[in-house]
Amino acid sequence: MMNREQLYRLVSSIFRRLTTTTFTGTEHIPPEGGFIMATNHISRLDTPVLFINPVRRDMTALVADKYMNHILFRWFTRIAEGVWIDRTKADFGAMNQALEMIRSGRPMGIAPEGTRSTTAQLLEGKPGVVLLAQRAKVPIVPVGIWGTEKTQPNLVRLRRGIINAHFGPAFSLPPLPREGRDAEIQRQTDEVMCRIAVLLPPEYRGFYADHPRLQELLAEQGK
């Protein structure tokens, strides 16, 4: 039976042969300890891309249980020790499992949008990532991925896929207040999403393209 290290080498080899995958900002990935890796989601290939990041080979992720019906992704998720989650409801079992893995020192990939964007543009984020980060008390590393949505069609046309994964600085969320809790959860969700958006080319920013917080982050970077 294949183990995680063998899977890492296999997936890395496949991506090297069929794509040009570039990882930038990897200095922001903590070399040890648990944290949340919050990413946009535009393709089924996003999770394998995060899995082969060059810093943390113990990376895992929350994966929508609809992919359990896909033989290849079910096989990949099992070996990569991914956590299946039912996106149609508040899946407390999956969130508790993810929490245990983070507390044990594992990085956990999460797509705050809750589903794959069919337009490749950012969708409105959901609060699950904030609630998990608050419970785990760990930093969040934002990630912007693009090019994965074009890779499968390009491979069918015998063209090499061009993929970029851009990691931003880790940040921590302040504790939630007793009063105005819902408003603060929304603000923190927007913070996570805008930190992802700033890592993406403008045409991928979607719902957050004109968000005031994104404009502040762009100004801080001199963009």
C-alpha cells in the first residue's frame, strides 16, 4: 500500500512532467506546528498543488465529500489523510477532526468559499475558517492559486499547464468579543478573503475586487 511520502513523490513527479508549477512566498509557510492554509478554490487540482508544497510534507486538507464518488480523488484523499466534510450542513464531526489534527501540529488546508468557483473568481467567504481558527488558536496562511482551472483543458489539447501558488504572510485573528460577535465574525471572514484576494491577479478577485480592505492591503504593498 502506498504511503504519504510515496504519494508526495508521485504527485510531484506528475506535476513536474505535465505542468510548470511555481510556488512563491514559501518563506511564509511555518516550518513546524499546526496552522490553517486558507485558499481560493477553482479546480480539483488545487488540493494536490497544496499537498506538494515544498515546505510542509505533512499538509492535509478538508475535502468535500462529493469527491468520495470519484475513485482517483477518494484514493488520493485517503492516503493524504484528508478530512471529508459535508458542505451542505454544519459538519461538526469533520471540523472536530480537523481541529484535532491542527492541534497535533498538522497544517490544514481549507477553502473558505465552501465550494469550487466555476468562474475562477473569488466567491463570498463563509465563516467556517474563522470559527476553526478561533478554536485552534493557530495562525492562518493565505494562498492564492491560479492556472489550475486551465490545466485540465490544456492537457487534453496536449499543452503544458501553467500553475501558480502564491503564499502570503501568516496572520492571527483577535479573539471574538461577547458583544457584536456576528459582526466581528463577518469582519474576520472578510479579512481572510481579502488576504487571499491580494495574492491573486485582479481578474480572479471576484466578490472582493472592490472591497475596502483589499484596497488597503494593495496600498500597503504599493499597488
